[in-house]
Amino acid sequence: MSAQAGGGGVRTVRAGRRTVEVHRPDKVLFPAAEAAKEYTKADVVAYYRSVAAFMLPHLRGRPLMLERHPDGIDGPRFMQKNTPEHYPPWIRRAEVAKEDGTVRHTVCDDTATLVHLADQACLTLHRWLSRADRVDRPDLLVFDLDPADDTRFAAVREAARWLGELLQELRLPSGLMTTGSRGLHVVVPLDGGHGFDEVRAFARDVAELLAAEHPDRLTTAARKKDRGDRLYLDVQRNAYAQTAVAPYAVRALPGAPVAVPITWEQLDDPGLGPRRWTVADAVEQARSRPWSALSGRGRSLDPARRRLDALNGS
């Protein structure tokens, strides 16, 4: 990051073929707290620049919801869907339908856009499960393994193993990701051949089969009062205009934890937790390419649906 002549609180960053301004780079977005380190806007920009090559394939072409914290994580939060007029013209927009009109979402296709969003104190990028050119056809399916509280990560590991085994039985490749918050996401790449209703119904049936096999440990109950201490298998993200935290996105929590893809083998690492990686070391994990086995075209749900129905006896 280099100083801009006469810029005072503005510096410039080279991002691919563009030069992007970063305003108030020394502003603290993550204050130091107990064992958590302090991170400035410059630190967040540097992180997103360093991880861009690994993160962008998970963002390109997808409408985004942007979680902004202009005054840092202790200040107000803004969930931004519509792209402001003042954003640079080279940032891609995707106009998608909503109930009473349209929304012009930001799409992050390059490093320069990622840096500009970091300059806007967009800490976390939440992505659609479909792409802007086929918004009604998801090419991702997400299971959110949500524990009853922050102390129950052992239950998350357990549920992830059971879910991974079931998806293997259904012959659906899947990837595992820490959320940077409380739990894990299990992500299944799809071929985009089905609408959201079919995908969500399939995910719900998978979750209900698993919960029926482990009724004292797992639940699909949407109401918290109905869950007790059981882990919630959440499939509600699999719907039009819903989003999931993007791989390698920073979370607005002390210490700047990051949502990070991991291998299934890393599930056995005793040091694993939902906030295991931060902006300080997430790039090292990214370089190991934990989802390399998922490369290639996503799967159709048709064969998996037939196998699932057979397991359910229908």
C-alpha cells in the first residue's frame, strides 16, 4: 500500500490492472480484546488482496449481500443489497427480481472490486447460491450445522461426520467449511438443473433422515424453543435471494476470524474450531487448496434423489 501524493488519509493499492483508493487505512475495525489482536482497515485490505486468487472463484458471477461496519465491529452494522450509485462504474452489478421490483446487487469478479469493498468497510461477503445469469437455478446446496451454543463444537464435528457419510452414500461430493462464527457449513456443488424449491426439499429430506437416525443429537426444528440442546441442521439458506457466507470471508467478531474451507481429514484435528483461522493465517490454509477434490462440474440431484428415496423406503 503506497501513500498518495497530497492524499492525507488516503492511500492507493494496486489490485490487478487497477489502482484503488483506500480511505482512512489506519482506522481500527477490530479493536484489541483479551487475546484478540487489533486489525485496521489496511490489514483487512491486505488480507483480501492476498486471498483474492483463492476467494474469487467462489464469488464470480454471484449476487452478493454486503455486511458493512463503517465504524468497526463495535459500531452499527449495515446489510447492503443494492449497489450505491457512487461505486466505480467498473464494478459489476446484477439486477435481480424481488417481490416489488428489482435489486441491483454487487458482483465481485476481480481483486479491485474486493479491495474497493474492503475500503467500504465491507467485512463479510455473503453470496447467493445461484449465479446472476441463472438466479433461479442454484449450483450450490448448503447445510448449516448450527450448535445450541458456542461451547458445543464437538456436536458440530459429530454431525458433520454423519452428514458427510450420508452424502457419500448418495454419491454427492461435498466440501466442509468453518463459518468463522459458531459452526460448520457443508457445501455440495450442483449442476444447476433444479430450482430452489427442489433443492431445498432435497436438503430438508436429507436433514430429516439424519435427524431421525440421531433424534437425541440432531433436529430440523426451526424454532429455538423446540431444539433443546440438539444441533440444528439448517437448510433454510437454500432459497431464492438467501445467502451464505463466502469462503475466505472475514467475520465481524473479535480477532477477525475467517470462514475457511477445510478437508474432511481436518475434521479430526483437535485444534479445529469455527474460528480456527483469522486474517493472520487463513491464506496459508487457502494455499493448501482444501477443496481441490471438488473441482469440476457439479452433480445432478436426480440420481441422489432416487438413492435418498430408497433409503427412506419410498
